[in-house]
Amino acid sequence: MAEEITSVSRGGFLFCRIGLTILIWIGFFLRIKEIILLSVFFLLFSAILTVKRAPMILIWDYTFGLLIKTKKEILNINAMRFAHSLGAIFSGIGLILIFSPIENIGWGFIGVFALIKTISALGFCPASKIYKCASNGGSCCTISKKLRGSCNA
């Protein structure tokens, strides 16, 4: 499969990563289900519309981005779509659980998701790495290094 890439504003991408993480943590700590629902929608629409038209990036570009110019960030469209889809699924599962009789388990699930999202916001996106590993014929770079002594990433 050919790698599809795009460029988005670095500020918009940072705003998206950090903004969503903050939203999830606020929802988690204040137990506000609607904020978790909002994050599900942001992630879902980012997956559907691709990172190029992700809502949080567009919010940045048409507000702060008009005042603060940043460089472009080159991204793999399919890896970002996978990451946003996985995030929407995880936060959606958490949302379903917090609206169920086992609400506390749901909030625990959201807490774990918030930790994973924090790792992503800091620049290491586990879902994107999983996608790149899986789309590389199931051969991960770190495993390839151990087996062949090199990495063709």
C-alpha cells in the first residue's frame, strides 16, 4: 500500500494533540460525560475527514493560526486516520461504560485512555507506531533490527 502523506500546520497539530488530551483529562477529573462525548466526536470526525481537515486543526488554522504562523508538519494520512479511529473507539467504549451501571469502570477506562493520549500528546503516538508496524508487512522496525541487524524504516 502506498504511503499517503499530507502537511498540516505544526501549531494546529500540536493544538489538536494537546487540546484533546486536556479535554479528556478535564472530563475525567470533573466526571463530565459531555466532554468525553465531545472528544469522541473530535476523534471520530478527524478519522472520517482525515488529519488534513481534522476539526481541532481547522479550529487552530482559522483562529490562532491566523495570528501565529508555524511551520508545516508532514504526516502519514493513513497512520493518523488509524490513530484517530482507535482513539474514537477507545473513548467511545469509555463513554458507553460511563453511561452504564458500571460507571466507575468506565471512568477507569477513560483514565487509562487519558494516560495513553498524554503519551501521544508528548509526541510518541502508539497507535501511529502500531499502524506503521502492521502496514510494513507485520514487520516492526525494532524486531527487524534484532533479527537482521538493520532497520529499513
